[in-house]
Amino acid sequence: MGLNSHNNRVDHYSTSVHANEQQNLTTVPVSVTVSGETMAVHNVCLPPEKTTWQKLQHRLSEVFFPDDPLHGFKNQSRVKKLILALQFFFPIFEWAPNYSFMLFRSDVVSGLTIASLAIPQGISYAKLANLPPIIGLYSSFVPPLIYSVLGSSKHLAVGPVSIASLVMGTMLNDAVPYNKDPNLYLKLAFTATFFAGVFQATLGFLRLGFVIDFLSKATLLGFMGGAAVIVSLQQLKGLLGITHFTNKMQIYPVLSSAIQHRNEWSWQTYVMGFCFLAFLLTTRHIGMRKPKLFWVSAAAPLTSVVLSTVLVTLFRSKLHSIATIGHLDKGLNPPSSNMLVFHGQYLALAIKTGIITGILSLTEGIAVGRTFAALNDYQVDGNKEMIAIGLMNMAGSCSSCYVTTGSFSRSAVNANAGAKTVVSNIVMASTVLVTLLFLMPLFRYTPNLILAAIIITAVIGLIDYQSALRLWKVDKLDFVACLSSFFGVLMISVPMGLAIAVGVSVFKILLHVTRPNTCVLGNITGTQIYQNVNRYKEAKRVPCFVILGIEAPIYFANSTYLQERILRWIREEEEWLAANNGTSVKCVIIDMTAVTGIDTSGLAMVRELKKMLEKRSLQLVLANPGGSVMEKLHQSNILESLGSEGVYLTVNEAVADMSSAWKA
Amino acid sequence: MGLNSHNNRVDHYSTSVHANEQQNLTTVPVSVTVSGETMAVHNVCLPPEKTTWQKLQHRLSEVFFPDDPLHGFKNQSRVKKLILALQFFFPIFEWAPNYSFMLFRSDVVSGLTIASLAIPQGISYAKLANLPPIIGLYSSFVPPLIYSVLGSSKHLAVGPVSIASLVMGTMLNDAVPYNKDPNLYLKLAFTATFFAGVFQATLGFLRLGFVIDFLSKATLLGFMGGAAVIVSLQQLKGLLGITHFTNKMQIYPVLSSAIQHRNEWSWQTYVMGFCFLAFLLTTRHIGMRKPKLFWVSAAAPLTSVVLSTVLVTLFRSKLHSIATIGHLDKGLNPPSSNMLVFHGQYLALAIKTGIITGILSLTEGIAVGRTFAALNDYQVDGNKEMIAIGLMNMAGSCSSCYVTTGSFSRSAVNANAGAKTVVSNIVMASTVLVTLLFLMPLFRYTPNLILAAIIITAVIGLIDYQSALRLWKVDKLDFVACLSSFFGVLMISVPMGLAIAVGVSVFKILLHVTRPNTCVLGNITGTQIYQNVNRYKEAKRVPCFVILGIEAPIYFANSTYLQERILRWIREEEEWLAANNGTSVKCVIIDMTAVTGIDTSGLAMVRELKKMLEKRSLQLVLANPGGSVMEKLHQSNILESLGSEGVYLTVNEAVADMSSAWKA
């Protein structure tokens, strides 16, 4: 193959039994002659020796610190390190020194814009969680302020979000209907928020942020679609003016409840409701079509609230059947730490609700943060963000706020409106502060129908059937995961829907390992390349060899399968070679390049396979086993039993070396 | 690199966008000059196009028919096919025509040998399951006969086994103590056996046999060790002569119960008990040390039973404190189909017990069958065996038998004694038949202590601490799985112990995917080989390139991690290259050889990565993406965005082609 014969051998370590064996046999590198030219055979190394403790250390650092978060601290003076640490824990110190009037101007514009969205959405989402509307405004005041000190995303607009509100509303209302015991419900909501915060901060602190990765994009797509359908249908209550509506969240009870209470429908409500819904959907459509006109959709909710409130106030006598928000107290967030309950029969419910809303809001917040960070070319540390969001919720639970996170829709508006730093959150919070202090009475005659319309407009975008179709096109199993979470949420319940979807995703990984791909490799003539003969027509089988590629770690879950499958490949290849070349198989080469790990069941399989092939006078050769695989083959003494001609660095060297040995 | 320039190009399909693009650019193969020599660049193919239906078909056939069980049927006449089908479903037709007297002689010897083991063990194991001793003999009669018609293993000795007996005894006794309602207990035992059979046969019929692979060897090792410890301690009841003993199965209650009832210890019982135990353990040791003397250990249990019965009968007046089996009815298995219960509050318990004992006995039976098949060079079809074992248990449940399977210890004796076919099972069943019809009164004065000693001798070998140590040496995570099932069984319960161990095993797979190995590759000078620079000191980094190997499918569970990790590698490599070579990085090559799959999250990651690198003026190149990965890259339009210089067949070609392009 025209390689220059060379003398530089691969270093090996004292533990390299195979290398030692070969060294005993020959003191110069093995040189093989193939088609008149000479090529060297390389030893396969064991990885550098490490103690169990070192391995554990390496493994733990890969699991918990893959991004090497402290690399900036290396080779710095002590003072610099202190400053870096301060900036690390309080990102505000990073940008505050360079903050300028220009940046502030942008932040004020974007802050006011998201405030105009946050106020109506805050009220609406609180309704969605079955909470008093004012809780939604409280939640748009304290958490953004805390996030602006701790958070590292520049574009995240913090506040209540639809999914977490929906899930909290469902889970708590199932056990403690709000209208039966509002005080207990409120207590549980704050307690759940506290636990959500604790859970989020703990995940971040223990650097376990990767657990949110198990909610794959496909799963979330289905979940959000299902939740959006349920939420939209639930808004029929507000849109149609029904007073007695089901508390259930499955599709069937909600629909039948809407139809059963036909007599409660109020025509003033639904005419006005659908008009405003149409207005909001139109502005949303305009905002999406022309990103420059984003302010149209951003301003629409507040405009609708003002317009509808004015209408209802003016024509109060004629529109008395339209339900309104009613009296709201002026004033700042009252403290609520005395409302947290850490005992009693509902504690388990509060913890469960906290964990589920916590993980969902975390997923949204982190995803939004990462998206806008990538768009604007900065990085967000997921684990640090989790701590920030967690602390913000813990603080929120003590100041009459419920679960908050970074909202996707408002963050998009924030970025579009030109937000440069988290100061836009401070501006928004200040606007909410003014509202809380002075403008609350204005909401007295705001009709509930407008809140329903705002919610529908906000969640309708979550039903993303085009992405679902794309999933179907690219990855059928992802589509199944998406569908199962969609129908799980719609038909059973939110936690079950999520559990099913995570189950399907994990099953997908297991299936991949349980039934890995195997293929027959052939040589592309005139090269050292070996490829799948079914994929590359140019790849030709090598007489006397069966060369198999295995594309998975060899684990307990697939060792039996792989053994059967390899034997079947050998049988089929023997038949093929006998029919086409008239040669018989002498050697089976297994390309281990993609075998990224092996466990004790896998090792037993290799040992067994070697024995079975020996009985049939076939030689077993492993090509290019990876570091950890080599190590385990060595530790289990299989390497020795394979002998010096049992392991090669590449398939090509194995074929060349063995062919020339046979000729000799 | 001295390759002959050649014109044969890899075939590509109409869907191969990349290939088409390249064809537009050049109509002759791209030839690149490296160090004065010419080499060809190969296109990367898409796999042959398949419809969704074809893919599903392929996938299903790999999941359910990996061993191609019907390959013998191909190209056969219709009559031959019929005969083959008959032989396929009833393996007896395979060997019966060639059965000879010579074979029969061997089978009689081995059949009598295992009968001498099966009778005392049958009685003992029934005791272990809290069942009347005679059920153990019934279970050694009907099931072996059925297996001899349906089973395909030649060496399996069928009957009750310790683990399944223990588990059934524990699970049923927890809910329905045997001494409170023996009749209900018996009904539940038969019902559980029936469900075990249904479950086993269904698994086999649906070809879902691979589920037993999820009980990895490491898990089973720990599980069996834990069960053996518990079982041995429970035998203190019989060995010490305690009458009031706990029904619990955890280590603490058992030990404390033995000590609390010190006053019930009978010295005649424990002196005799420990003497026989010592005798049995010694013979077991001899049999293990010298395989030729296997008959010593095989004959010992029956000898002990006879000897102890004679002793107790002769000195009955002095040994009255020794508990004996008592009166046993003569006669064949009575029908028990009327005792199966399919309703009521205990149905769920019976089903659960059936499934757990079913899967455990299946695991033992299949493992034993495979082990002796491999030793004697024939193959056993796991799924067919499952159907055989399942039908045998269903039939057993209707003829007063409880769960049976292939016993490891008796099968070993069977093979050692020279069994050639399943006829040895028929011989054994006939011997049991004679015993049932005529010899039952002889067991009247057989002391319970001897059953305890037999059980301890049988299970003590399951405590295999040497294998556990080997696990620790080779695979720490397997050791953890082993330990957790050991302590799970010992401290909590059998089902929980199993569940924890399966959980740990699955977690191991998930960890492997969630935190895959990544490494920097370098060129081994003078070759086309690229290897991990940390493992191969000879592998040298190539200036201007960062070449990364990823050793896992890119899935939702690791796409975030991989993105962060790749960016960190690039950062670190940029620093290294700047410090050592003074060059800056121009191109990032990702070796996809070990990336065996990609899902939509992974695709999004690649797209994102490409964008991020573009912003930093770095080119992203994928080397050797596999068939399914290529297909998905194409379907999601990433292939087009990578362009014609974004995908190469090997790292070497990528480096060579891009270097020469830069020079030009």
C-alpha cells in the first residue's frame, strides 16, 4: 500500500501484555509485504494506567463539570480570582462596570415593552393556575429583580409562564379545589413554589442540570402541544361565560362540560370574546410574519385589556352578564413565608407539584436562555442558571409569588425590542411596581373573557404541528415520543404524559443498545478503507475473511443478541463466499471501532465466541478496540487468550498481516 | 501516501445530495496531492433508499428474529418443509428417528442419577416454597415429561429449583401465611404457576426473549447470593428444630427470630443436622474438586435421606424431638385445574408472583440450556425454549405442580453422568413415578433437618464471592449492580432487590450515552491512521486542524453535553496549538465513525455547532458518518448546509483534501 516502512513504534505501557508478547517474538517492528510493498503492523496500546480513584475522578468531572467552569480562574492572581468568583456568582458585577447610557436607553424601551405584555399575561396566567389575579402581578415584580442580580442571560424576561401555571393549577386543583378552600390552595401554591425553587437550586448546585436533557425536544413538543390544547379548551369557560365549569383537565370532561352548560353561555361574552380573540390572533400573525412589526403583537394584549375595560365600564348596564376581574387591592407583595406548610397530608402533593412545575419551568427557562445566548453569541451556564432560577423561586414563595421562569414569548419580544442586559427586567419590575401601587383599581371592570383570549393567543403557538411532521420525516421514534406525550397529557394527566414520554425516550436509547447495527465490511479496492458492503457497492469482500462491524457497546442487554447475530453473519458469509469465490472462511475480524464500551457480560460473550470459532477452526481477530475496551479485555485475561495475532490497530493491517502469514 | 490514483468511484443514489453537488463541481474524481503523491477523495454514500415500511420491517426482524430461525426452511420442498416444521415445534421428532440403544443406556444411567438428586431436592424445595413436600415430587414428574417432547436442550434436568421456590414462598407467604389457610395458599401457588407459564410462553411466542437479558449476569450474581444467604439462614428453623419461626425474609428478622427462640432449639436435631450438613458439604467439595467423582456428590443427598430416615426410625423413642415429614399419600398427581383462581383480591398477587417467578425460572432455565449447548456444540433457540418451559408450567399448574425449570445443579450432574438426550428426563420422571406409587410411606420418618441440610448444600454455591471480586476488578459499575441486588434482596425484598438491580444496569447504559467519551485524534506519522493522542504517543496533532472523536450516538440525552464538550475541546486545542505550533485552528473535523445514531436533538446540535463555528470562521467537517446518520443529516437538510467540503469518508482524506485546497 505504499506506506514507507517505518520504525517508530507505538509506545506501550508495562501493563500492555499483548505488546510485551509481541516484543518477545520480534524486537523490530513487524513488517508485512502486501502486493509487493511493505507496511508496518502497529501495536494496540492499553490506555495510560490510572488508579480506580483517578478513573472515578475523571468520570465525576466529566459528569458534573464537563464545561470546566473554572477554566478562567487558572493562572490568575488571588485578587483577580476573588473578583472572578464574585462575577461568577453574581453576574451583575460582570456587566455593571461597563454599563452605559446607550445600553440603558435600549433596556428602558424593551423593559417597557415587556411590561405591557407582562401585566395582562401575569393576570391571565394566575387565573390559569386558579390563583387570584394579583398573584400574577406580584410574581412579575420580585422574581425579575432577583434574577437581574443572579442571572447570566441578557435576554430572559422573567415572570409567570403558561405551562408551569397550567400544571400547578391542575395538580393542586385535583386535590384541593380552589373554590372550596382558597386559603389552603394559596398555601399549597406557595409551598409548591418553595419546593420548586429548592429543587431547581439543588439541581444546579449539585450540577445535575443534565436531568432536564431527558425531556427531549420531541417530548416537550408533544407535551406543550397537548397542554396548549387543554388550556385553550379550558378557556371556553371565560370565552363563553360559563359559571359552572369542570375542574378536570382531560379533553373529554372539558369538552362535555362546555356543552352541558350551554344554558350558561352568554352571547355578550362570546361575541366580545371572539372579537378580541380574532384581533389578538391577527396581531400575533402580523408580528410573526414581519419581525419588524413585533411591537404590534407586543402591544396588542395591553390594548385589548384597556379597550375591553373601557367598553365594559361605559356600557356596564347593558353588559352586566360579562364577568369581570373585580376589586383588586393596591399595594406591594405581602410577605408569605408564614403561609408555607411543611407538614400535614398535603405536603407530598406540594412537593410533587413543586418538582414537576420546577422541572418544567427550568426546562423552559434554560432552553430560552440558551437559545438567545446562541443567537447573540454568548454562553449561558445551565447549572448557574438553575441556581438563579431556584433562588428566585424560593424568594418568590416568601413574597406571595408563584412559580416563575424565563418566558419564551416575552423573551423573544425583549430581544426584538433591543434589550441589552437584564436591566430590562428591572425596568419591567418597576413598571409592575407602579401598577401595583397606583393602577390596580383600573382593572376592576376588566372582563375575564379578555384574559381567556390572551391565554389562548399565548399558548396557540405551542401547537407546532409542522415540527411534529418534521419529526415524522426525520426520526420516527422521536415522533412516537412526541405523540405519546401529547396524548398522555390530553387523555390521562400531566405527570403521566411526561412519564410516558420520558419512558419512550429512554426505551429508544435502550433499543439502540439492545439491537445494535451490525454489518459486513469490505475493502474499497486500492485503499486501506473498509466499509459496509451494502452501502458502498465499491467495497469488496476479502476472500477467506469475514469482517464484521459492530456499532454499539457490548453490554448485558445485547451480548446474547450479538453472539447470535455474529454467528448468523458468519454462516451467511460462508455461504456467500462459497457460492461466489469458492473460498472458505479462515478468519473472522471484528471491527471494534464503534464498540465504545464492554461490560462483564460482553467480555463473557467475546470469550465464548472465541471458543466457538476455535472449534470450527476459525480465528477471531479484534481490530481497533478502544481504550476502555482494551483495558477490560486485558483485566479479564481475554487479551492473552487472543494471542499476539488476535488484536490489530486497523482492519487493513489485520488483513494484510494475516494474508502474508498464510502465504508464508 | 502512495495510493494509486484510481477512477472507480463509490456508487451513489439519486438522493445523495452531496454526491450530486460534487458531481456538478467536477466530473472526474477529486484528486488531491499530498506530499508529492496523489490520492482520491471518496464520496460518502447515503444508504440504499428504503421506504418507511421496509425500514420498519427490517427493524422488526432484527428485534424479533435476529437469529433468522427459519433459514433452514429456505429452498426446501413442501414435504420437507412440513417435516422441518414438525421438528421445529416438537424437537423430539428431530432426535427420535436416530435414537439408539447406546444412547438409551447413557440416558438411563444419567436419568437414575438425577432422580436420586431430584427426589430429595424436590421434597426440600417444596418445603422452601411452604408447600406440602409431595408437591415437589409431583413437580418432578409431569413437567419433565412435557419438556422431553417440546424442549430443545439435551442436558436440561427439569424440576423445581431453589430460587423460584424461595421467591414464590416469600411472596405468597407475605400475603397469605401458609399455616393460616393452607388451601388458599395452595390455590394461589397453582394460579401463580399458571401465570408464570402463560407469561413465559407469551414471551417466547412474541419472541420477546430478550427481556431476560436485562437481568445481567452481574445482577443475577448478586441476587442469587443474597437469596442463598436468606435461604440458608431460614434453614436454621429445620437445623435447630425451632417450631415458631418468622415468615419474614429479610436478614434481620430471620436472625433475631432464630436467637429469640433459643429455648426451642433441640440438641438432637442440631447435632444430627450439622453432622449431615458437614457430610453433604464434604461430598459437594469432593465432587467439585474432582469432576470424575461427581457421583459422590450426586448420591450424597439420597444417601443422607435414607441414612437419617433409618436412624430416626430405629431410635424413634430417643429422637422424638426431631421433627419429621410425616404421612404422605401414595398416588399420582391429582388434577388441580379446579384450584386455579382468576378473580378475587389475591389475583393481582398471583399474577405478580407468577411474573417474577416466571422470569427468574426462565432466566435460570435458558442460561443453563445455553451453557450446556455451548459446551456440547449445539444451539438452543431461546424463544422456543421459553415456549417449552411456559407450556410445561401451564400443564404443571393443572396437575398439582408448582413452578419448574431447568435446574443448574441437576443439569450439571446430568451432563456429567453422560446424558445424551432428553430421555434422561423421561427416565427420571419414571423413577419419580415409582416413588410416588410405592415408596411414599418410607418418607414418614425422614427428618426435616435433612431437607434443611440439602437446601443449604444446594444454595451455598450460589454465593460466588470470587466472581463478585472479579466484577470489581473488571467493571466497577457491574459490581455496584451486583451489590445493590445482593443487599436489595437481603434488606428489602426479592422484587425490590431485582428492580433496584435492573435500575442500576439501565442507569449504566444511560450514563454511557449521557456522558460519552470524546477524544482528540492525531495522525500516526507515515500512515493514514488517526488515533487518540492521549493513548498513542505516536499520534501527532495536525497543524490547523482540531480532530475530535465522539464515541456514542448523539441523542437528546447528550446533545447539550457534547456541544459544550466540543467547544471546550476546541478552546483547549486552540490554546495548545497556539502554544506549541504557533498555528491557529482553521478546521474542526469530527470523526463520526463511532456515532452510531442521531436523533432530532442531535441534528439540532450539529446545526447549532456549525453556526457557532462559522461565526468564529472555523470550518466544520464530518468524517465517515454512518448510514443512518447520513440519511438523517440529509433529511434534515444539514448535509446541504455543510456543503461539498463538509463530509468526507475518512479523516485522512479530509485532512489531505483540505490542506491541499488551502495550499492552492
